[in-house]
Amino acid sequence: MSLLNFLADDQLTKKQTLELIELAKKIKKKPADYSQALAGKSVVMLFEKPSLRTHVSFDMGINKLGGHALYLGQQNGKLGERERISDYANNLSCYADAIVARVFSNDSIESLAQHASVPVINALCDLYHPCQSLADFVTLSENFDDLSQVKFAYIGDGNNVSNSLMLMAATIGMDFTLICPQGCGPTDVIFSKAQSIAKDSGAKIKLSHDISAIGPQDVIATDTWVSMGDEDPSKKAEVLKKFAPYQVNHALMKKAGANVVMHCQPAHLGEEITQELFDDKEKSVVFQEAENRMWAQAAVLVTLLCK
């Protein structure tokens, strides 16, 4: 597979996406076969934003592949402030075999990729979360035999997670419904990208503000209503009131006929999803998703570094 970086879902072809999903499942099934895949390789993990699952899944995953991970937190401040991003990228390229970056701005990811001479992996930015979406589609492929026949809905705030899920669904030809409160949906640019991709793949992409228009679904996903770093206590009551009708719960699952619920975590139980549904062992795959972050990212690392 010809892949230079892993930056955004719409930069992958259907073939590349499906190959990454299958490789992730293969590594998960027989991790010992890949225990030396990254032997002698070092990966820098550059984090502007804090994390639990992203940090641990990359660190442990790189270790399971026989590689070395180095975590760089926020001690150097925001990218581009202490020194140019181009200098940061060039310096890290002298030492590391790949750069994993979890940042505030997609511009930072694009700049790192432009100037680095090693592969760059987007571990989250303001526009995309491709590592999460890949893990989610690995999870879906473990629960459904034919991804193209799955009907997938995302309910809540239109954010980097919903962007990536929508773009990946469009890429592989999966019908995707996005339901957000008025003014909280995707940008016109992102939605147009998804629609354009869907024309080629045959997927149907639907955007609505009406929760009652959810229609039949197999899977419902949600995410926190307030993104990390954007919390403002003075506005929380207003946000909760606006989003309350969009809570994912057993009643909504029953209405849509959905049997699988997804959440990338951390979850604010009682807000975007009820505790009862989050903990429902028959419907909730949230910890399967969390584990698959490691295997999905392992597939990306192996694809980028083992050519």
C-alpha cells in the first residue's frame, strides 16, 4: 500500500481503508507475528492536548511491535510559538522514524507533514480524528459481515470525530446519518467532501437537525457535547439544554432499531449518553473500540514504516 502519512480520512482510498482494517484485525489476532515489526524504529508522540486512550494505545502498541516510543507533552508550549513548526519537524526527523501528533489545529498537522522527512500520523486535531474512526470501523467489521450494508448514525455535536466517521463511511460506501442541533453540524466544506466521496462509493450521506428523523439504523455513535479544551462552566447549562433532546439512550436505540452503540470516550454519563446504555454489555462496544485504537494504529504504523 502506498501511504506516506496518515492525516485525514478523505486522503485514503476505499482500498487503502479496507486494507488497514484487515491488517488491524490480523495484528490483533496474531500479535506475536508482528512483535519485531518496528524493531530498531523510534516514534515521537507529540501531544499538545492531554489524552488517556491515545497516549496509552500508541505507547503500548509501539512497544508490542518492538519499537520505541518517546512522549513529548506540553512542556514546549503550542507548536509554532517557541520555534517554527518547520524547525520542529526537521529536528524530529533527525531522530525519529515517525511522528505522532495530537494537536489543536489541522494547520499544525499539515505543516508537520509538509516539512518532516518521516511519516506523520494525525492523532487528533480540530478537524479530524482518523485514528479513532479507523478503530471504530475495525470494531464495526468485527460486528458486521458486510460494512457496505451497515446503516450508521452519529448523534450530537458535529466535531472532529463525526467528521472522520462521516468521511470514512462515505469512502467505503456505508450509509451515514448525522443528526446535530441547529448550528452544531459540520462545516460546508467537510460535508461537501463527504457528499462528493459518496457519489463515487454509492453511500448515502444524510444531515438533519431533527432527531425524530433518525430512521432505521444498525449503529448509533455519539461523543461529548463539549470538546476537550473548550469547556466553559458559564455556558454549560445552555449547552445541556440545547443538546438534551439528542441524548443517546435505550429509547432512541429502540426507535431506530439499532443494536450497537459507540462512544470514543471520555463519556459524560447522563449527558450525551445514559449510564445504562453505556454499560449495556449487549449493545455497547465502547471498550472494544478503545482496545481497537491500539490495533488500528499498529496497522497504520506497520503500513507506514515496514515497506
